[in-house]
Amino acid sequence: MKYLAIGLIKLYQIFLSPFMGRQCRYLPTCSQYTEEAIGRFGFWAGGWVGLARICRCHPWGHSGYDPVPERLPDDARWYKPWHYGLWGGDHIDHATGPGSCD
């Protein structure tokens, strides 16, 4: 399942993303972030981490450098999937990334 999900993300990146334009507010982009999260944590946990990121990416949200976490939160369990992701934007480095002056 992990490799199928990563393959679908790659297809999106190759065939759809170039036509939609760069609209992601973060670095890495949401698709790159989700791909890395699934690769690092597996389909279930990584998918939830990626979903949390996609939900943070909207016009009124934060922006900047937001890497995939090195490890999952201690309270994350398969039966509490909402604990896997970072749903707010307080952890983001706003000094780098899109819209920064660097």
C-alpha cells in the first residue's frame, strides 16, 4: 500500500501539478511532504501526517519551511489517527520558504 500511495503521488507530481501551478504555501510542497511522510512512517501514519499538512495549506494558513517530523508524537496510536499529524501551524519556520526575504 505504501508504494502504491507513493506511486500515485509521483503521478500527480508529473502529470497534474505542472498544469495547476505552484500553489503550495510550504517547503517542501504538500505532495513532497506526504510522499516523505509515507516513506518514513508507512501508509497509515504517514498518510495522516500528510493529510494534516494538506489541511494546513490554505490561503489563511501559515507558510514557510515545514519539514516532515523526525518521529511521530508519543501519544499517536493506530486507533487515534488524528494524533499523528501536526494540525496547527505553530511549529513552522516562517523565516524561510515561499514569501520570505532570503
